[in-house]
Amino acid sequence: MDLVLTDLWMDNLDGRGLIQEMKRHPELVNLPVVVLTTDTTPESRQGLIQAGALHVLNKPFSTQRLITAISRAVDVGCNGRSSVYIKSESS
């Protein structure tokens, strides 16, 4: 597995909870996480980055922005982490 692509809002476990759960498993802790969200507040973005998300991508987003976020996440992989916030075209 090269990365995790998840939505912030899910039925049983939100994106932050997923990231926290991943930290409990050594084989998952270094996987880059890209979070998709409609929550555009700075607090939400910062919370996701602090939780361990590599990229936060606001909905709606273009296919190109999604491809860019995934490419960057795969490039970073386990070689290091730098958080990136990718705004949607409507933001």
C-alpha cells in the first residue's frame, strides 16, 4: 500500500480517528494520508495536519488536483513528511 485516501466524514470513524488508529499500527504509521473534506475551516485543516494528514483537499476539487495530491503523497512516502493544503478551485 502506497497511501491512504479518505474522506473526513464517514459513518463509524472520521478521518482524524482513522489517522489516530493508523498510528497504533507500526506497519501503517508511515503511510501518507490524503484527506478529502467539505470542511474549509482553518481549524479543521490544522487539526487534520496535526493528526498526521499529509494533504487536505477541499471539495469540490478537480481531477488534476486529486492527481497532484496523490502524486505528491506517493513521492513523499516514507522519505519524509511535509504537509500541504490544497485548496479547491472554488475556494
